[in-house]
Amino acid sequence: MIGHDVKIQNKQRHTVKKLLGGALAALLLSATAQADYSNNPGAEAFIKTMVEKHNFDRDWVMAVLKQAEPKQSILDAMSRPAESVMTWGRYRNIFIQDSRVSQGVEFWKAHREELARAEKETGVPASMIVGIIGVETRFGRNMGSYRVVDALATLGFDFPRRSKFFLGQLEEYMLMVREQDIEPFSLKGSYAGAMGYGQFIPSSYRAYAVDFDGDGKIDIVNNTVDAIGSVANYFKRHGWRSGEPVVASVVLKEGADHSLFNAGLKPVKTVAQLKQAGIASDQKLAPEQKATAMKLDGEKGDEYWIGLQNFYVITRYNHSAMYAMAAYQLSQLIAAEMREATKS
């Protein structure tokens, strides 16, 4: 490992001058210099971590931080996440549309074999994999336009509320580009630094992304096969249970305990306990199964649901009940269209 690190450092040194030159040129082009993250008050501690903990070349890390650009639009976007300001009805309409369902069917047909293999190997339904990719990037059509370095540096150094988390992601990103031999400024993603078809943040990329096509490289940005396998692997590793239901609609009994709704994403009560509290499903569910009760403000009024273990797994991808419901419902609509297409 030491020899490998020396080779990496030598390679990094060869690129330092190029990176520094680009950063200095960018600064000189403007009469008002942009923020230089290498001089940020928190930069020294970050640089020390990369050098001492991970054996990075100091000049390489400095060069990356110098060239990273602050983005006010990223800070603005982080301050108004859709889940916090939208009703379920409005949120659903963003992701559940005929056009997205049709695109999902096209994506499934184009990658039928890879999706079938992913389902067989992980137990995660092809429909769920397609649904996630559809919600995240509209099947690769919108993977984000921000350089990942810019997003993570902006949020790490200029967004105090979540600075620790995003500096951790910047650390993971630098490790990722070293491991994958990627030019650090080449990858683009969301305003939160998520990448590829399935929008993995750097820590998830390192932990769950897989080389699903066996070409010796993990690439969820340009390689659809790796993206499919990686989404499936993420769900498997987070506890997806093959063949089990995801959600069930609720029939409220008189005197139902409404305090149990939206108490948390993790299933804690059993189906039997919820039924005893007046929150019963109109579907047959195992009484001992853990569940969570949800109330969502839909277009036609309040909707009541029971979320089960697999629903909780979807929320591990994005910690939002509305997100998980949108991804699941999209997956079901696409699956229904695929069944119809198969018949004809």
C-alpha cells in the first residue's frame, strides 16, 4: 500500500502545476477575486486530514481547493428543499407523469437483461431500480450541472449548518477520485454533490457502487449497467426483503389514534399494534410485521398509508416519506405499462 501511495503522490504532483495554473488564470480574469477555499479558516484542518490520515500530497489538495468555485445558487437550493415546502399532492405531480412513465418503459426495454440480472442477484425488483433512476435523473437525462468539487466545497466551507457532513463528503470524494483514477474536476452532479444515474453522494459511491458489467471499473456516471447494479446493491445492503410488500393503504376505524401518524420513518409498531389503535390495512399483512403509519396531504384530501420494511429501505436513499412514495408509485406505474407492452 505504501508503494501505491507513493505512485499516487507522484501522479498528483504532475497535475499540481496544471491545477494551480488554471486556478490562478481564473482569478486573474476577474477584477474581483472569488473566494479561495485553500485560505478558508477551515481549510488547514481539512488539508491536514487528507495528508496525515490518507497520505495525499499537500500541494494537490491545496490546488483542488484553490480551483473550487463557490456557488450561491447551491446555498440557495439547500435552503429550500422541495420536501419541506410542498404538499404530497404537488410533490407527486413533479415525478408522476405520463412522459416519465413512458421514458421508464423505454429504459426498461433498453436494459431488460441487466435489470433482470440485478433483480435475480439482489432480490430488488427491476421496477424499483427503474423507479429510483426515474425519480433521481429522469433515466439519465438530468444528472446535474454542478461540478462536484464546487458543490461539496461550497457546502463544506460556506454552509455552517451541515458543514461537517459536506466536508466529510469532500474527503470521500477525494478518496474516490484517487481510487477510480478520475480527474477531480471532471464529474458533475447535483447541488448537493450527488452523481450519476442514481445520484450517489461520494460516501455511497465508495460504499455501494459496483462494477456490474465486469470491465474492471466502477462508473455510475457514464455506464448504465454499473448504475443499475449499484442501485440494486444499495437497496440490498440496506435490508430490502425480496417478495415483501412496500406500502399498504389504510382503513381508519372510529377513534383511531392519530398521534401514531408520521411519528417516524422507521417501522417500530407492528401491524397488529396499529390495527389495535384503529389503523388497519385493507390488505392482508403479517400481524407481526413492523410498520409505520403515514398521513400525506394529497390532491384529493388526506391519504393514510402503512409503510413496511421495504418502504423504510427506500427512505434510506432519501430520508423523506414523500420521496419514497413517489419512487414506489412511479415504479408500479412503469411496471404496469411494461406488463401491457408484453401482452401486445
